[in-house]
Amino acid sequence: MEEINKNYTGEIDLIATLKLIWSKKIKILLITFLVSLIGFAYLFFTPDIYKFSATISPPKSDYFLKYKYINDTIIDIDKPILDMNNSTSKMELDFKSITEAKFSTSKTNHHLINNDKIFSMFIEEFNDYNEVKKILKSEPLIKLSLNKLNKKEQDQKLAGLAKLMFIKTPENPSDPYTIHFKWNNVKTGKMLLSNSVDLTLLNVKKRIKSNLLETVNARKIKINRIIEQKELYLKLEILKQIDDIRKKIIILDEQSNIARE
């Protein structure tokens, strides 16, 4: 009899629960509708984020064979002006000895053009974010949003956007590097990534050219300084020799006068 009452009580509780839910059906449906509406609104107004990636690695060393003549020139430029241990004696030093003096080989050819050097310069140039920020700043929508900000706020926003594009260093040195980028539009994202890489390569070329010009100018200045020093030395030697000749002439005149007497 007790078992029958328990089952009956449980059946009454279930019916009561269903009645309670049914009486609150409007409230439950309203809450469900609001939650669904919020979810759809979030999905609708949240922009899509697309991920872009591109692998990069140093080019083959064979590619730089055409720059061999430049490297040979750099090696010559990096050599010391003169090896004085092998130069001619002071009395015989003239412009011919300057040009014919032996050179010593330099081991510091830090401007040589090779695959590893160029690739390292690209990574360094890209990671300073200057090129990325310049490309982002030229994008019409970003440019429009920046017009409403002051200089400091513009820099902060560009810095935040630029960090969306970065180079990931591989754990294994033999693996390629990867450029990662996130943007809300496929076409614009591809364009920004491509333009950033192109601008970085252009700046690397300018940097190489600038380094070569600095090396050549430094060499030119050094050579001019050496020539000025040698010209001064030769003038002093000539004046010294003229003075010695005058002294000898005076002595010969005195000896000649004595002999006449």
C-alpha cells in the first residue's frame, strides 16, 4: 500500500511540474527568443576574420652569382689603403710607390651581398612595423577612421593594427619562416600583405644601396686623406733636399774661396 502511494505521489509531482512549465510558457518562450536574437545579432554584426599566411625563406645562393662583381668590388674597398711594412723607403716614397704599394686582405666584409644577409635584412626591416604601418595608413577605410583621431591616437591604432601582421620564426632553423596576418576582408587582406612585403623589399634594396655608397665614400675620404698626407710629406722632403743642396753649395763656395786664397 505504501509503494502504491509513493508512485502516485511521484506522478502527481510530475504533473504539477508540467502544469507549472505550461503556465510560464510565454515567459520561457520570450527568454528563448531574446537569447536567440542576441546570438544572431552578435553573429551578424561581428565582422568575419580571415587568416592569411605566406612562407618565406632565403633564396638559393646561385641567385646571387650575378652580384659577384659587386662583392669583388666590396672586398677591394674593404682592404686597408696601404701596408706600410711593404711600402718603399721614405726617401723613395712618391705617387708611384703609393699606387704600387701592397695591400693587406681585410676579413670584415660586412656589406657583401648574399642570400643569408639579404634575408636577415628583410626580417629585420619587416619586424620594425614601419612598412606595415605605412601600407595600413594608405588603406581608405583605415585612413578615414584615422582622420577623427589625434596624432598620438593614430600612432596607437596603427601600432595595434600592424601587430596583426607578423613573422613567425620556425623552431627548426631549416624550416621556412611564415608571415601571419588577420583581416576582415579577403581581397583587402591579400592586398595589404602583398604591399607590405613589396615595400619591405624596396626598403631593403635602398638600404643595400645606401650601405654601398657609404662604403665607397668612406674609402674615397680615406684615400684623399692619404694622398694629402703623402703630398705634404713629399713637399717637406723636397724642401729638405733643397735646403741640403743649398748648404752643400755654400760649403763648396767656402772651400773654393779658401782654395783661391
